[in-house]
Amino acid sequence: MLSHRPLVLALSLACAGIAPVLAANAQAQASATRRYDIPAQPLVTALDAYSRLSGVDLVIGRALPANQSAPALQGDFDDTQALARLLAGSGLRARFIDARRATLEPAPASTGDGSRHTGPLRVQGRTAHATTPGTGASQYIPATQDGFAPKIGSERVAMAERQDGNSLLRSMPGTHSFHSRSQPGLQVNIRGMAGAGRVNTMIDVVTQTFRNNAGHGSGGPFAYVDPFLLAGVDVQRGAVSGGEGAGTLAGSANFRTLDIEDLVSDGRDWGLRAGYRHGNNGYGSGRTFAGAWRHSEDGGDRQFGLLAAASSSRSSEYATSHGQKNDADPGSQQPSSWLLKARLQPSDQHRLDLSHMRYENDFYHNYPWQISARNQRASYHYTPYSPWIDLRASFAANKTRLFYPPVEDSSYIGRRTHSSLSSWNVDNTSRFDLGAVQARWNTGIKHQSDIFVADTPTLRGANPQGRSQLDSVFTTLELQYDTYALSAGLRQDRYNIRGHVPTCSDVPGQCLEIGGGGIDVDRTQHALSPSLSLSVQATDWLQLFAEVSRTSRPPRVQEMFFEKIPLEGMSDADGVGANPFLRRERSRNLQFGANLSASSLLVDGDLVQLCLTRFDNRIRDYIKPQYLLIVHPPEVEPFVVPIDSDPQLNAWTDSLEVDDFSTTTRWMNHPGVVRMRGLELEAHYASEHYHATLSWTRSRTSAPAIEFVNLEDITALPDRYWTLDVGGRWWQQRLQAGVRAEYSGPTEEGYDFFQTRKTGGTGVLLDFYASFKPQANTTLWLNIENLQNKAYDNNASIDSIFSPILDRGNGRGRTVSVGVNVAF
């Protein structure tokens, strides 16, 4: 366990030093108004004086106007009135996020013809109130402008996206997914890296660790979440600061479910939403219901709220564009989900959020599966009247159970396994000035424990039991001076993995390194991960950024303790295949690029944004499955030969007697450097009536091909892929329609021992979506997937292994779905 004394001491000293300030500010805050006496002076110093006096934390998303002065402020005002008076004539306005935080943004100005016009908007890094503390300035976050900026809200997810989460992931640059027609679990791929822990996959900031290494499209970790309860997906590519980045190699993806604000609008105490949907070609019917209540007092400083939501649907196998169906591995599903959330905010200093989500599903994926997943999280936020303390503490748990019900006669029918994760995280953010430099310092600690249990040990297959533990101490310092921003982060991770290696079978040389097995393993590794990012606002419309970082990922239980698969009549479960000497993966990452933004480019009030990013990741000790030949002829010490191809295997076995060798497979560190690099482009255009979003990725990788398909699924990104969404809204925005075009280029696919092949590109696929509001609270929607009824193969998927009869493409044919959403 890591020593937490330095962090505790630092927080204690900080709290002791500001105790008098807390008491004074708390007394000042008790009244609705306060006395202001701020003389006329430059705007930047006036805002600083206001922040110090009121305790309101100001988040400035753009450079302040040069040579701008603030008027004198004398008298009794509440905080909102005082800030508005200081900003008069500056071209900025304040938007209060909550009672203690406000962001400054361009104020709309009136033109002679009555239309709205705003100045250039800058794309900045995530601000202090973001989900992840300490995120660097190089992250691209689209700005918003009077509601015109494009965004995917919960209603849009339910209305216009395909009925799983894969399309959401693949519509973002550098982000992909492992797609399977019959596997509803989402496996996220970022910049070519996926698998156990390379990407921190979360649901409501609860890390998902469930895996099932039985081959044929399994793997993991999988995130099980109903897409009709989603409010959005947050993806961070590259190094991730804060607790969410502990032990990750490539980034993080957080699937956010509905929250109280999604249902309850400003000025209301409650909100309801109900939805019904039906589709052809296997989609079947589904229904969703959600309700929320929120009670506010003292201008929102005191809040209490509840949310409850449920969703269920039934689907069956679909037909391709040529009418073919895969009855051997049907894609039928019966998901049901429940969501509960509560908020307790007795004052503007204390806030507690509680959430519980349960997901159940029956489906067929090489075997009949019954999945039950539960996620719980408690998050506490403490914000006293001091810029030095912004404290967050959270506890999270996930438990996912798998059962193969006895509905057929197969080798592993009756399997029961479960994975359990528990974690806690504590971090604090301080804000202060160093002369003209604005500083933000986040520091914290995280603990995470994950255990995999085979409830039926003889049926666990390639799923060894074991426990892993991760402890992390992290800190990030962000500095901003004028148009320059610098972010420096440092993380110390400690990994511990425990498990048992059974006694090996009596074959010479199989377990030379571990003395024949029958041992308990307790491995500990340490990693130091620094990061440094810099951004500069070169002009009103151009921001340049660069980031260098080092990340690492420890080996997982299923890699270190892998065992020979105990198929009846072939072998017993034993230690053959275990590799307790695996080293952690280490990645050196570089990304740089530019953000461009402008307004009123084509018409007054429109917004154009573009982000171009170049990334280059170099990974050492990349963990991969390796086929091994154990050579043990008489009177010769056994030795091991890694095999990477059929010709190499034949050359050895042809010169040996059948009794002079044996074979096995284990996870090993790849020698040398694996390089993954590419280019990402994201562009947005939005006006009052039209929008367009383009996501484009080109990538290359030197990662070794998967030699043994039964251990790990293909995780390579396509060479290139893009998504273009173009649409509009008319008739006072009651009618919306659009077309989404999607293209995926060739990718690597494993289909046999040592065998991989390049798949063809999908070609351009078109989807059409539309919605109509006959009343303000009712939305009718239509979605047509694969509008052209085009034949194609799903890329980065396992479908082709189970689709030998689908000789004209295994992708879904034209599919129509309709629905109605009612909100009160």
C-alpha cells in the first residue's frame, strides 16, 4: 500500500493556513448581498478583487480584452449584480455554473437588423468544473454558442443513433470499438490500443473490468449499458490526469447516463420522459421511462433531487442486404436496465451524489449468455469559500456476473463467473495567482481493487482466478499567463497482482521457469508517469498545442495466470501457459496540433470549429499472445522456441519426432518497440438552421498480428475511417432531418492459427434520421440505417468467423425504426 502521509500532511497544512479565511468568508456569505468598494481599475485586477471578496471562482475561457477598464463598484449588491456591473462594456457576460462558480463568455451583441452576432470563440481545455480534475490544456472541447453548437444529447442518442453504442464511439476521431453483432458489451479502442486496461472504460466514472477469455469474440473489458439511458460519451485520448488515468495506457471513455439536469429544466421542480420505439429487421420494440424531481432553496445553494429510469427491449437476428441471416450465432437480445440517482446538497459547500445502475441481458454469443451488471457510486464535493480547497471524494463499485444457462449441449454450459471492482478516490484543487500567472493545482490519491472469481472452476476455460490492486498518487499543476497555458502532471502508480499457478502437466519443459507450477504468485511493480502540455492562443481564431507523456499498464490476471484450456478429453486445467514474469507495458506518447474557431463565417451567428491532431505512441514490452514450441528430444535439455508462422512451425516439426516436442500458448512481452501513429481531424459547423460534423482518422501500427485467435480478438484500427453528419432544422426548429455518412477502410482480421487477413473497406454507408415536434413536449422520430441497402462487412469485429454462410457481407441491411418521446 502506498504511503499517504505526504498528501495528508499537505492538505492538513493547507486547511490550517486558511482557517481564518474560511471563517471570514463564511460570515460574509451569510447575507444575500454584500458591501463592495472596488475602485475603477483594469478589468483583470478588478475581477481578481471581486473574486477574492465574493469567493466566486471565475473561469475565463478566453483572453480578456486588452486595455479594458472596469468601472468603480461601490454599494450593496448580490454577487450576480456586482459581476455584471464590472463586465459592462467589456463584451463579456457571466454565466453562473453554480452559486460559487461562474464562467466568462462572449456576450451577444445586437446588430442593426436585429440579428445576433458574436466574436471569435476560442477552444480551451476543460475547466475546473469538468468531470476529470487536472485535464491538460491540449484536450479539444467544443465551445458552445447560444445553443447553436452541435452536441449529442440524450434525446439525440435515442433518436438518431444506431441502437448500440458502437456508432457513438466510431463517430469520434481516433476512437473505435470492437464490434460484434451478438455481443452487446462495448469494448473501446483508442488509437489502436484496446484490451485489458489499455483504455479505462467507465460507466458514470465507474471502471469496468469484466472479461471472458473464451475466444470467438469475447475478451474485454466490456461495458454493459443501455444506449437509451445514455446522456453522452466522454473520451480522452492520450495521457489522462486525475484518478481516471491510473494504470491506463491510451486514454479513457466514460459512458454518462441520464442525470437530473437532463430531465428537469431551469425553473421547474420535476420532469418526466417516456419513449417507445419499434423497428424492423430484428430491432423489435423497446420502451424507456425516466422521471426526476429537484427541490432548490436559497437561489440554488440548497438542492435535493431524485431520478429513476428504466428501459427494456427485445431484438432478434437481422438480415443482410441480400436477405441472409446468421442463425448459427443469432444476435437476439433481451436487455433490461434500471437507474437510480439521488442528490443531497444541504448548502453550497456540501454536495453528495449517489447512483445505482443495474443491467440484465440474455443473448447468444458462441454460447448462451446471461449477464447481470451492477454499478454503484457515491461522490462527495466540498467547496468552502476559499480558492485553496475544492475537495472531491468518491467510492465506486462494479460487479458483473456471467452464466451459461443449460439450453444446449456444449463444453462450457453451466459456467458461472463474476468480476468485482471497488475503488475510492480523493483529490483537491487549489486556485491561486503567481503575479500575473493564474494557477490551478490538483492533487490526489486513488485505490482500486479488482478480483475475478470462477464460481464453477472446472468450467472456467481460459479465465484464471486472481486479484489485482492499484494505488496511485497524482498531481497536476496548470499555469495560464495571457494567451499561454502550461500543464505539468506526475503520477506514481503501484501495481500488485496475486494468483495461483497450478501444478503443470507431466510434459518435459512445459514449466521450466516456474519449477513445474503449484505456486502462489504475489507480484508488485511501480511506475512513474510524467506529462507536460503547452498551448498558446496564437490569434483570435488559432490555438496551437503540444503534449508529451509517458504512461504504463500492468499485466492483467488473465494474461499472467493463463492456463491450458481444460477441454474434456484433451487436457486438465494446469499451469501450462502461465507467465508470472510479465513486465508492464510502457508507452512514450507525443501529440500536437491546432484548434481553429471562427464565428459569422458564412452567415451571422454561425460557428466553425476545427481540431487537427497528430499522435505518435511508442510502446515497449507490448503484451501479446505467443504460440510456443517446446523442444525436448532425448538427452537434450528442453528449450522453448517462439513460433510466429506456419512455415516456421513446419520447419521445426518436420525435423523432430512426434514425441520430441509439445506446444503451448502464453502471453509474452513483445521485443522491441511497437509504434502507433496517425492523424485525426474533427470539424464542426453550426448555424441557426444547419449543422455539419466531420470526424476523420488515418492511422498506422507496427503491432504484431494476433497469432492465436482463441486468446485475443483483433484490436487494430482500420487504416482510415470517417463519419460525416449533415443536417438542418426548420419551422421554428420543430422539424429536423439529416444524413450521416460513414466509411471504414481495410483492417487486420484474425481467422486461424498464425493467420491474419486484410478485410475490404465498407464503402460509404448512409443513414437518414428525422424528427418532428407536433407539440413542445412530444417528438416523433424516424431512423433509416443503411439507406442504400448496401452489402458490407463489419470491420474490427469477429462476425466473419461466425458468418461462413454470409458470402456477400455480414453487415445489417436496410433497417427502419420509428419512435415517440414524450417529455413533461
